[in-house]
Amino acid sequence: MVDESTNVTPAPPAAGTQENVESGDRLGAAERSLLHIEVPEVEVKRNPIVAFFMFLGAFMIPGLGMFCEAYFVFAVGNLATIWKKEYYDCWKTHTTCPVKLSDSITYTQVCGIIFGQLVLGFFADRIGRKWGSVSTAATMVVGGILIIVSNGPTDRALWAMFTAVQFIFGIGVGGEYPVASTSANERAESSTKLMKRRGETVVLVFSMQGWGNLVNTAVIIAILAGFQQYGPHYNNHSLEVTWRLSYAIGLIPLVGILLHRIFHLRESAVWQRKREALKAMGGNSAKGVQWRKFSLLMYYYWHRNFGTSMNWFVWDFAFYGNKLFQGTFIAIINPKASVIQILEWTLLNSAVALVGYYFAAFTIDKPWMGRMRMQMMGFAWMFVLFLICAVHFKELQTPKYIHTFQFLYYFSSFWGQFGPNATTWLLPAELAPTEVRSMCHGFSAAVGKAGALVAGVVFGLVDMRVKFWISAFCGLAGVVLTLFTTPDITGLDLREGDRRWLAILDGHHDAYHGEAVNPRYLSLFERMLGYGKLYRPQSEAEHIVAYKDAPKAAEMTSAPAGKGQDS
């Protein structure tokens, strides 16, 4: 029996002892809660048009949070060119505002995101996926309203308020990462139709981030065109309306998703069943049990958390660095580009990247692809493409090769999405037990966003060519990290990971012999640690059958006794 008042896992009790029987009964009851999840069937629609819209709604509605997150987050970069025209003294000459104003907005936003990922990610494992989702959407709505109404007696005061409220909005954005990913994973796991398409389901939800970026750029272009702001001379009132109206339009789906989550969203069946399994094992009431669980998580899963975190770090370092020098890159292609022309180049880059999301979604569950191969492939292409840009930087800037330069840059965006951007969002939730899934995802995402912060500092200190060198070697680092620390769990039932976690909590990790320790589902590092030696498929099959049959056997043996007592 587990001593829940200490962080030390006791040795398994001897076979046949009363302690062993009690432990087996407790673990068996918990496993039955997991193995007997009622899997709802998805209604089949015969009308192909209805089926198509059902398919779209299945990932568009759950992904609206990521859509709004991207719409608001990437708006800062898209609107910066407008603000440099409208608030010239503040953004261009810096006579009324600090020189690092734009950096301050980005850093404040990212700090809010990191805070939300850690805090809301932690609480979503305790209050549930529904109310975790409601919390993130409500925080983003409040932050979004404050962004739109940001004002002040001077330019400095206006942008001081705008910068401060970015932190509030960032908290909601940060919480959306772990909540949306864990909810999508668990929704797929609770459906027979989606169980074998878990990766596709999650990445399609994540693809709404790409749509948020693209739609925001398109909306700004449309508003500018409506006011006929083609340059070189601009009307300040038109520019003011443009950026505030673009944010207001993004607030509409954000309010809608908040109302949907409050009144229509159901709690995750997987999360609820896991809580029942934990109650069968004694719950969380014992003194020190939470700290003990954390120590067990660090002991058995530290390498997975390290791998997902550091892969996300190097990806965000390169990705946000890529975004930071996007304006400089466009200036190389077209030095005299107007505001609308710059946004059109950005729109093209967003469209190319969006295609990558769908290549990722529709191949990630294929046995010939999977998570690990896709992530390594994306990182490898990043390394090659950015390396070419770095080595031939001077030649690529010449008129003869400028379009080659453009192709290499945009092609890297495609492989970023058809690779690490999709997998780093998917894997942290898949590789962790349900009980701590949101927290682990939030931690990995926070480390990733720290990479974005570091990129903002580092890329501001080096020239254009060095930026490509750095991005290239981030790709190489991602290949190496993925090879050693990332398991490919394509096709693995996530309940197996939960069964392994229950055995760990019960102090009997060595007694678990199921698919979660199958060498094919372990990372290279985990195989080196010897976890694969625990895999015994034959004994595990008998074990599962015994647990599934246990309730029927109990009913058969208890029925006569009940009649005898009544008489």
C-alpha cells in the first residue's frame, strides 16, 4: 500500500500478503474506471453537404480560442507599420515614447502568456476542462476590450495602457494553449470514430491559429483599402479607425466562444473518469499526496517534459525570430513597399504557412509518418533552408536571386507548420497522464515562449545574416533533441498511459506491462533507461481481461448471497 505522507515510493509488498491484496483491489477498481469508459458513437450524416459542415464544426468551434489568440497576438506585428505612420513621433523618431516601445509590448504580452500557461494550465487539471476553457476565454474578452479602448492624454500614456493590458490578454492566451490541446486530445480519445485520428483532430483544432493570423492580416488590408490608404500619404483618423476596428472585429468571435463554453460545452469524459479512478485509489485527501505525485512525475516523466519543453524552446526561438525579422526581409524584397504592400507579403507568408497545418493534420496519424518523423523532418528542413540563406546571403539579395530568396523564406514557413509547430503543440498533452496533462502542456508551452523572449533579445543584437545562422542551428538542435527525447506514440491508446500512471501512484510501476512501455512507443532515452524491458504483451492481455470480467464475476457471486439475506 502506498505511503502518501512521504515522497518515497515504498517497495512492492510481498505476494499473497493482506497489503498486496488491498493494493491489487484498489488498483483494479481504478483500472476498471478507465477501461470501462463509455465511448459515444458519432452520428453518421448521409447528406455529404451536412457531413462536410459537421466536419468543419468539429474542429472550427473548439479551435476558435486559438483563432482569437492568433488574431490578437499577431495583430501587434501587423499593425506596427500603421502605428509608425500614425504615431510618427512615438514609433518612428521616439521623441515622445521610449525607443524600445514595440519590444516592451511584445515582452509584456509574452510574459502574460507564460503566466497564463503555468497558472491556468495548473488549475485546468483541478477545476476541469470546461471551466478552464471558460476562464481563458473570459480573460481574453476582458483583455480584448481593454486593448480596443486603450487611450490617454498623451501618446506615451496611450501606449503605456496598451502595453499593460497586453499582459491581461496574454494570460488568457497562455491558458488557451494547454486547455485547448488537452481538450482536443481527450475528445478524440472518448470517441471510437476519432480515437485512431487523435493527431488529426488535435492539429485541425490548432490549425485555427493559422486562420487567425491570416484573417487578421486580411481584415487590416480590407479596412485600409476601404479608406483608400494606399500611401505614400496617410490620414491619421483613417489609420486610427483601422487598428481599433480590426481589434473590435476580432472581439466578435471571442465573445461568441465565451458564451458557447459557458452554456454548451460539456466536461471532458476522460477527465471525469480519471477522477473516478483516483477516488477508487483513495483520492487526494492524504497529507502530502500532491507533492508526492509531483515527485513521481519528475522521476518517471522528467525526460519527456524536458524533450517537449526544449523542442518547443528551439522552435519558438526560430519561429518568433523569423517573425521579428519578417519586416526586414520584406524590405529587402521591396525597399519602397507601402503599408498595404507589406501586409500583402505578410498575407502570402501566412497562406503558405496555413497549408502546412493541413499537411500536418492529414499525415500525422499515418504509420509511415507519425509524430517523431514529422517533427524531425520539419526541423531538418528548417536547418537546410536557413543554412542556404545564411551561406549565400549576399548572392540571394541580388536582383538575379531575390525571388529564390523569397521562395526559401516562405518555404521554411511551410515546413515549420508541417513539422514542429504542430507537433510541439500536440505532444506535451499526449505524453503526460490525464491527471497532470494540462499542467505539463502549460509548462512546455511556457518554456517555448521563453524561447520567443530570448529570440527577441538575441535577434536585436545581431545582423540579418547571423539571424539565419542562428535559425538554422535551432533546426539542427531540434533534430537531435527529437531523436533522443521524443517517443512516437502514434496509435497508442492514452488510457494505457493513465494505467501506467496509476501503477506508479500505487508504488507498483514494475507491475505494469502494457502498451505504454512497449519499446515502439518509447523514446531512445527511455529505451536506454530500460523501461522497454517491462513490456510483456501476453501477461498484460490476461490482466486486462481479468479486470474487464471482474464486475460480471462479482455480480454472479453476490446474487445468491443477497437472496439469502432477504429471506
